[in-house]
Amino acid sequence: MKARRPYLLRALYDWIVDSGEVPNILVDAEIDGVVVPQEHVRDGQIVLNISPQAVRNLSLGNEYIMCEGRFSGRSIELILPVESVRAIYCRDSGQGLAFDDEDMMTDEVAFSADGVSRPQDPDTSADAPPARGDADSSGTKPTLRLV
């Protein structure tokens, strides 16, 4: 199965822009292959505005995000391996999605009702309903966890 992060990034980017918001991404600048202006990196991270008004030639690919941005009046080509993106969110509302390192894994996994990932059993379907007792003992319904 393919990594889901690039697809989620594109979907969230479209949703944010279509909503009239400004898409920001939080980037781990210490990941190999990241090209950003180091003078703007704080604690190993940088927040980038990737709105159509802020960058040019934006490419949200499966392996890299690339664009041209302006910093202190100079144009810089930004190269961001997809795994370096830690979150995408709306600048004003803060709504968006934060990613775990697990989002780059490509092995098939099934998620149980308790939110724990387990290797996919080839004899069971991911669409099968959870077994009784998979919900926590408080009797509440299972919930999805933020990825």
C-alpha cells in the first residue's frame, strides 16, 4: 500500500485553499534533503505559508513538495521531502492535521477499535466489523485518533 501522507497533504491543501484560508505547513528542517533558508529555522523546524499568493510553482508530489518562496526579499527554491512535513493547518483557525512518522510506512495495517495498529491478517478483511470487546471497558464507542 502506498504512503498516505502525500494524498492527505494534497487533500488538506485543497480544502484549506477552497475555504479561503491560508495553508501553513510545519516542516522538520533536520530531515535529509530539506532545502529551506536556515536563518528562519527555529528549534529544527520552520513554518511555511504555502498559499498560492505566497509561493510560486507549487508541486505537491508523492516524494517531494517543491516551490519558490520569498524570504527577506530574495527568491529561494524550497525542497521538502514529504516525510519532513509534520503538520498542515489553517493559519487563522488552526484546523488541520498533524502527522506521525507512521504515516510514511507502506505496510498494510488494520486499526482495531482501540486505535492500536496491528499487522493485517490476510484471512480477515479491514472492512469487517470489530470483534465484541474491542471497545474500551468504559462502554464508550471507539474513536479515531489524530494521525
